[in-house]
Amino acid sequence: MLTGENGILTQAKKAKADTENAAKEEEKMLSEIESEMTGEAPKVFDETPGILDGEGTEEEPFKIESVEDLVTFINTINDGDDFGEQVIELVYTLDITSTNSYVDSNTTAFGDYNGDSTTKGLYDEINDKNYTGLILADNTFSGTLKGNGKEIRNIYSNVNNQEGNIGLVGSCQGNVENLKVSGEYKATNVQNYYRIGGIAGRASGNIVNCESSVIITADITDEHQDRTEKSLYIGGIVGKTEETGVVNNCKNNGNINVKLSVDYALEERYRLDRLGGIVGTNDGRIINSVNYGIINLEHINLDRTYNNNRGGISVGGIAGTNTTDSSVSEIINVINYGNITAICDEDIKIGGITGNNEEGTPTIKNAYNKGNIVGESKYEELNIGGIVGIAGDCTLDRLYNTGKITANKETKYIGGIIGDIYGTVTVTNSKYLSSTASGAVEGGELSGVERVDSLTPVEIKELLNEGVEVLNTGDLIAWKSV
């Protein structure tokens, strides 16, 4: 009667455990409510900080419940475990700068995390901006990360000692869903390829319903080294999407600031620089996405002994380049609000949606640019378009540009829709404001494009009617699924 399965003591212990669990759940709920009211990150409850509780299944996912768990998650990726087909969920909004998000902000379980030869508490290790900050993932992630609408706030990461694909999940071959991030990623030294994104450096998987408010800053003095190529791809969400990569229903609020001082001492050396509010270079699909982030680029060639601009520079409000490395490259249902300023010594392509829409029929459809564009190329050609800087063989449909274009260069190609065209470009059902540029394309107007003085929100919705679900007077768009 006392100790059996239904005994008095057994039932008493069970009742006590149930009461304790109920009290914990109530405390969690009250913490969440307080967080919503104050805007502060909630106090986390994690009985095993630094260990991802769960089974990694859909029913019992691994749980990120504290900053300690977040560090373990990223370290696990960088140690070579890609979480293949496993599920991870973010339980709480985490603020790197709030002790609420740590179980023990003074823990030394992660040792000398920032590499300053002194072991301090984890909070101090991660928040000392003289060193690494939070070390981002630069390896492959193949699982599913569910953000549950929660946010990882106030990340500071100096990525100088990393290389390759850098972001919260590095190279995403799996899925990242319903996640928000904010903070700053900073680079002052580039080694070969660099792909940096607020969510992922590279994506051959799916980035869905994510939002980034990460400021990405690169201030790089590129001294001559014996390398044949260096590349920098930066996107507010993803640095580079591969053929199977999809960025769907994402928003970027973070600014991108890049200053490059490049010394070309070797004839074979050159750069490829691609900057985009959503994606640096798109080989896959960007759909239903919006950029609010401002892009600023200053590119200085210190030694013009050789003409090394074989790749040139491309900047776009949505994607720096929409490429033809795959047969599916497309940008559909997008809007750019962010202003773009790009000053360069070399050939540069700037577009409100994409700087370079390469030949091979990459598609842009239902695209709206409101960002103003200022461009300058000191020595080479300047190509600026309200939608596309330069376009090869491609199909463009239902475009609208209201962003003003300013070009500071005699050798320039400017258009309210496209700066310059090579190959066969088909444009249909498109419009641009007469105040933005003197013609739809360099040299005049373009078949399929109408020059207008203004459009009402209702007319804009009608123009983009195949993609828009809701368009209110503030021009905030809710897209139909694609």
C-alpha cells in the first residue's frame, strides 16, 4: 500500500513532481509574458546548459534553451557534425548581451573561448569585441533548425579567423525555419572565398520565414598575396544560394557596409565581389522576400598595373548577381526599399533588384524597387538600372521602379529598368517613374515598359497582380505562395 505502483508514497512523489513541473511551467510562462511586455529576453530555464536535450527527432527535437546550448550547437557544426536529418528547435529568444539568456554567465566550461589567452566567464568571453565574439558556423549543416518565431539577438562576431561559408549555420544543406537574428558580423581579412550571410554563408537547402537585422561590415585591406582569386559574397540572408537553394518569405533589415582597398600586384589576381540585400549570388530561387537594409560599397584599387576586373563587382537590393550556373535561377515576388551607394575603381553593375542578370534566361518576376541608387566608377564602365544593372539573355516580367538613379561617371549606362543589355532580353508588363531616369534603358525606351509619373497602391497591386496577396497604403506586401 505504501510503495507499490499505486502506493501512497509513489503517488505522493508523483504529485510532488507534477507540482514542481507545473510551477516551472508557470514561471516560464510568466517570464515569457514579462519579456513581451518589456522587450527584454526572457529568463531561460535549462537544467543541462551546454547539452542539447532531446532526441533530434520531429517529436523530440534537440533543444537550444540557453546561450550555452547555442555555443554547443555551433561548435558541433564546426567540429564536423552536420546534424543530418535531425531536428533542432530554439526554445527561447536569446540575447547574447543579457545574463537572462545564460544559465550561468560566469561558466568557464568553454575555456578560453575567444582566444585571448585568458579564461573568463562565457558572457565576458563572447561580449568582448576586441576578440572573436560569438564564433559563427563555417561548416555544413544538414538538419532542420526551427526558430519558432524566436530571435537570437545582439550577436557580435569577428570572422577574421574563419573562412568559407560563414553564418549562423555556415553552409545550409538542410532547413532553417521561422528564425530571427540580429547583431553585427565583422570582417577585416579575407582568405580566398568568403560567403557571409545573416542566416547562412551558403545555402543548397531551404531558408524559410527568416528575418535578419544583422549589420555586416567588411573593411578589408587586400595586400598582394600569391593567390589567383579572391571572392567576397555577402547577403543579408545568404551569401550564395546553390541550384537547389531556396530563400522563401525572408526579410532583411540589416545594413551591408563594405570597404575594400585592393593591391593587384600579380597579373593573374582578380576579385569577384557580389553584394545583395537578400543574397550575394543567386544560383537558386529567391521568392516572397523584402529588403530594407542599406548597402554601401567603397572599392579602391591601389595598383592599376594590370586590368584584373575579369569578374567585376555586382550590387543589388535583392541579389548582387542572378546567375546562370543552374537552369532554375529566379527571383520572384520581391521588393527592395534599401538605398544603395557604390563607389568603385572598376567595372561595376548596380540594380535595385540585381546588379547583373546573367545571360542564360534567369528570371525576374513581380519585382518592385523603391531604393535610391548612387553609383560611381572612377576608371571603368558604370551600369545602373532601377531593376537590373546589366542583363544578358533573360525574361523579365511585371517590374516597377520608383528609386532615383544618380551616376557619377561619363562612361555610364543608366536605365529606369535596365542599365545596359547584351543578348536577347524580353521585358513585359513593366513600368518606371519618369523622375528616376531619362529612359527605361541606356539610350531610350524599351518594348514592354511604360514610363509613368506615378502609380497608386491599387495600381501597383494590379501591376504585380500575379504575385501580390495584400498591398496596403504603406506598400507593405504580403505575397502569394509560389
